[in-house]
Amino acid sequence: MFKITDEIITETQVREVVESPEAGAVVLFLGTVRNNTDGRQVKHLEYDAYTPMAERKMAEIGQEILEKWGIKHVAIIHRVGKLEIGEVSVAVGVASPHRKNGFEACKYAMDRLKQIVPIWKREVWLDGDAEWVKPDAVYFDRIRS
């Protein structure tokens, strides 16, 4: 499962997608909205994405994980829209025969997501200011060339 959604993301839905009888390890990462960034109090976050490309890039990450670790049970879900403090913005799930590869693949998926998937975040602070956070420059360098 590689998808952009405007619905609530739960640990259960991610786990159920990646679980398999041959997996001895299920690794889940849930990125949640925190109440501060660099000392500023966050009111909420807003996410936007270019969905068709984002989902293709997520599937590309899944293929990279398959090639690197032989892991085929991967899920990446990212939420868009307005998210409140504590809500899950992103989930990565990996099921693998052993925990070491599962942890490495999960971290890799999250790192690659930030590098190549076209998702934008707007931070809205309690003082009323707001700012769109620029995606990783690696992504923009790739689409320009």
C-alpha cells in the first residue's frame, strides 16, 4: 500500500497490510504532529501533495527496499489536509523475516520519502504566523534535470 489520504491513519491498518506468515518482524513508524518546532508553539499542520506522483514515488521506494533487502511487505501512507497536534501524518510499515532488515528498511523508507516524494507541509503557529516548509532540495534537483 502506497497512498496519500485525507483520512485518519491508524497503526492497525498499516500493520494489517504488511503482516505475513513468513515475517518474524513487523516494524511500524508513525510520524505525529508535535506541538513545537525550533522553540515555536505549533497550532496545527497542513499537508499538501501531488498525489499521482507521490504515490508513484512511494511505490518506487517499495521497489528499492525489495531490491536492497528482499522485503516485499511495505506500506507507506501520508495524510494531507489539516492535522491537529498528536495526529498521525505519516506511517511506514515493513514486515520482514528478521528485525535488523525490517528496522533498516523502515528507516530507509522514511528518509527516502522526505527526499523524493512531493509532499509539502505548512506550519501554523499559535502566534498566527504560518510558513510552508520547503521539501528536500534533492527532489527539486531531480525534477529540474
